[in-house]
Amino acid sequence: MIPTRIDLPADTRARIVELLNARLADLADLRSQLKQAHWNIKGPAFFAIHELLDTIASQVDEHADEVAERAVQLGGRALGTSRAAAHRSTLPEYPLDAIHQNEHLEAVAERLAMAGTAIRTAIETSTGLGDAGTADLFTEISRSLDKNLWFVEAHLQGRL
Ligand SMILES: [Fe+2]
């Protein structure tokens, strides 16, 4: 850990950095999976979903940036390369053979929900460690993932 004037104890900061890097891996992986869906989706609602997926990918990219920078602010290192994310992500690999919009929507919905569950746990963990700032960042991301899951699930009405 790198020294900082932030008054959280070093061992607390180390645990928070580990948590931030775990969720950074998920978010970086999720962002690349959303782009995979954005590029390959086909179906009658192509354009709306193609655009929606790009918007969500951009938001997830911003979340990953905030999470990575928080790790460094706390005296840690951000581990955010594609290979680091692939190695550490808790999300399953994207179905690379998906074509129809419903295959993509279901794969994306599943992964948004999984990332959301992990972020909700991270809110509790960072709160328990006394880092309200990190808990607040995770809370903001949680709300955003939930909102985007709503947009995706709305296209799957009747298929839940
Ligand atoms: Fe694009």
C-alpha cells in the first residue's frame, strides 16, 4: 500500500482495494460483453437495442473508471487490463455464438443481475469496513445497474 493522508487504517484500505479490484474486474468484463452484444445483435428491434447496449456499455465504463481510481486514491493499485479482468471476473463468458436479439438480451440481463448482486454485497462489505465513500460509490453503481437491467428486461416482457 502507498502512504496517504486518508485516515482509514492501512489494513482497512488494503481490504477495500481488494474489493474494488474484484468489482473492477466484473465491470471491465461486463463492459466488453455489452460491446460484444452491441456489435452482434440482430432482430426486429435491432436499432433500439443496439443503441441501448452501447449506452449501457459507456456507463459501465465510467463506473469501472471510478472504481479503479478509488483503489488508487486509497493507496492501492488498479488492476484493470483486459487480461486481469478476464482472470478475476466472476461473470461467465459471453455466449459468442448468440445472434438473435432475445439471446443477447437474456445473456445481458443475466450478467447485469450478477454484477448487481456482487455490487450489493460490496456495499455491505465496505459499509462494514467503515468506508462510507466506497459504499456510496458502489451504491451509485448499484442503482445504475438496476436501472439498466430494467431497460433490458422491458424488452423481454413475457419471457421472464
Ligand atoms: Fe458501436
